[in-house]
Amino acid sequence: MTQVLDFSDVVVRRNAREIVSHLDWQVADDQRWVILGPNGAGKTTLLQLADTLDHPTSGSVTILGERLGRTDVFELRPRIGFASSALAKRVPPNETVLNVVLTAAFSVVGRWNESYENVDERRALRVLAEWKLDHLADRTFGTLSDGEQKRVQIARAVMTDPELLLLDEPSASLDLGAREELLTLLGGYAQAPSTPAMIMVTHHVEEIPVGFTHVLLMRDGRIIASGPLSETLTSEALTETFGMKISLSSEHGRYSARATS
């Protein structure tokens, strides 16, 4: 077991407000983490730190053995896969699905003057097939449904065989069918032995795929609970995290929650 992420006494402060407050957290290469918490809890900030897009105000962040502030982030970023709605907004709507995935090899968004080898295209087509997108290879990104665009983002994120995969609300805004299709694919991917460490941000326990192993519960920039999913995700922990009484249930590795009086 190798540690891929280490947050030590991390503080992120903006305009005198602590977005993340004295946080300690470690992720190993065989772990699949979900981060849960209300809006403003600091979840996306953690992902931005893990993707080298932000730096802590104090404390240390070590990613894949490299400490932020002491390493070239442009060399580190290709080792990290990141899928988010913010990235999707940067993709040219007239770019083909194949090119959206293929351009991850050069860490660019949109085809320009890069030259790709046959092995790159074969790899991109294989990844598209794994995420049930191969029939859409020649479609333009802007014509896809929300669910298809989400899967293209993830396919792009795994194109380069990352050592760490970060997913920011991958099933947000999807209808029930599209959500379940995506969660089934994510669950299968999470359980494959060759899959890298994964961290996924979500607001809903219903969106936790089968195969995820750990959970981090946050509120107001602080950790409420952290550890193995089956032990840490409880009604009591969710009640403290969301500030209301919540009842948790599970069936066949999937969770659901509701408020109780």
C-alpha cells in the first residue's frame, strides 16, 4: 500500500475566512474515497488542492510523493485525472468525442496542431469502449446528453492512466437512468484491481457507487468523520454533518438517506 495523498494541518483561508481548517487526511493507492458534506463545506477546495489547482495557506499537501510548493505542478498534473463540470465548459462544443478524449494526452482542451500516434488513438478508442461511448466517437461534444458528456469527461480523465483520479460531482444534474448507468460503470471501474486511487465529491449518499471503500464527511471546512465507508457512514455522522436528524439505510452496497423528526 502506497500513500498517494497526504494533507497535514492544511488551512485554506480566503478573505479572513477559513475554507479548510487544520485538516489532516491520507489516501492510499488502493482506496476509493467519497467526500460528503453540505454546500460550503470545503469539498471542492480539497479536490482543487489534490489537483494542484490551489495551494494551502498553511500546512502541507503531498501528492504522489511531491509536495506542493516544492515541485513543478506542470509535471505533476499529467499523473492526475480530473473530471468536473468546470472542465466541460472549456471543451469546444464542436469538438468530436474522440478528440475530447485524445487531447488528454497533451493536457489540452480542443484539437490544435498536436501530432498523435496510432497508439494514442487506439488507447482513446479503447477507453471510449470501456465507458460505452465508442458509438459516439465521431459525434460533437455539444450534441451529447448530460449523461454522455459526464462519461466523456471521465473517459478523458482516465485516458492517460493516472495514478490518482478525482471526480467532482460526476452524477450531478443527471436523470435517474443516466445516473444509474454512470454509477454502475463507476462501480465496476472502482472494483478493478488496476484502477488508481479515486476521490469523488458528492452531496448525496445515493450517488456512492458500489466498490468505494472510504468516506470523508465535512462541515464548515472541518472533518466530522473519516474512515472505512461501512464503519464511518452512519446516521449519527450524517446528522452531525448536515445539521439535521438523518436516517441512513443500505441495500446491496448502495445507500439512501432521509430526514427524520
